[in-house]
Amino acid sequence: MVPHGDKTPRREFIGSLATGAATLGIAALGAPIGLHARANSTSDVGDADAWLDKVKDKKHRVVFDVTKPHGVFPFAWPFVYLNTNEATGSPASDCGVVVILRHDAIGYAMKDELWAKYKLGELFHAEDPVRQTPAAERNPFWNPKTDDFQVPGIGSVPIGINNLMERGVMFGVCDVALTVYSSALAGGMNVDAAALKKEWVDGLIPGVKIMPSGVWAVGRAQEKGCAYIFAS
């Protein structure tokens, strides 16, 4: 149990939680918390399955599996995929691109306010590649500035989540990870777990779809004809 109170700074607690996050996430999939995650699920399996059906009429289909922050790559690869398809005669409208944010990557599904309030950069070991800080207190890939991301020989690349959504890229986030991480954080902060998870869900980027689990979504996307790419 993580101590909490005036003697333990909030930042110190979040740092300690981040250090053990991976272990905690695996242990939490055991019976007690695993059952809790299913009982508190905010997603609907049928609805999620129908959402993924949108890719079935696309000529080129791919799912990017994002399990953790890894610089610009979780968002650069979908951008490269679309651009090189266009360069070879297939417009973005012919491409079904799904990005699944799961495990330590779920923070990217949330707005800046939650990053600042809950120090999500520390919690998920997510750097800010634009400001070159070791831990972001904003979502670096939500509504970035036009020149935030530069690639030698290419120039500015619009790889924000909003930019990719405008080109038809679909983003899903793991409900099990949302439940496990919000519950663990709530326990350490001595706040209601259901209320904290609701805050996280309410603070998701518009258009991001909650999936029953990340692995479920990755599997279903492949069943619908998406090629698999591990995005890291």
C-alpha cells in the first residue's frame, strides 16, 4: 500500500506509482481487480465491434498497436503509411488506419487538462519531444502547433492526433488499462476510483473510442482484415 498524506508529496506518490506501473498493471489482471475492471467497464462490445467495421470497405487496412510512449513514432508511422500510400496512388480515403492506445500509451487518449492535473507524463514515462522535457504535463500530440514536428528533408509534419483524425485515422483506447491505472491512482490519492475513472473518460479526446481492451481491439481489427504493425 502506498502511503498518502501531508508527509508524502503528491508528485512523489505519482513518481512511485510510475516506477511500479508495469508490475501493477500485470498483477491487476488477476482475479480481484480483473473482475473489478470488467464490472466497471464503460465500453460496449457490440458498439466497439461496429466501430471497427468502418475499415471493412477500405482497400488498404492496418492496425497500429501502441503499448507505450515512444517519442513521435506512434503517430509518425500512421502519417508515413498514409503519405506513402498517396505517393503510390492510393488516397487516404482508400486506407483504413486504426491506432490502438493500450497499456502505458493510454495517456495519449486524454486532453491536456488531465496531463497537467495527474502528471501523466510522469505516470506513463512520456516525454515532451517538442519542449524536450523528460516528462510532459500536456499531451504533446493533441492539437500541436504547425511547426512542432520537423523531419530533415521533409519539413513540418502534421502528426497530431487531430491531424491524423482529419485524414480518417481511427483511435481506440483500452478500457481495462483505463480502469486499472485510474483505480491504482485513486487508491494512492485516497479518492473514489469510479469518480476518477469517470473524470478520465470524460477527459478523453473527442473521437477516441473506448475498446473493451486493447488486445481485444487489436485482435478484432485483424479479423476485419487489418495488417498488424507494432508501433514503437
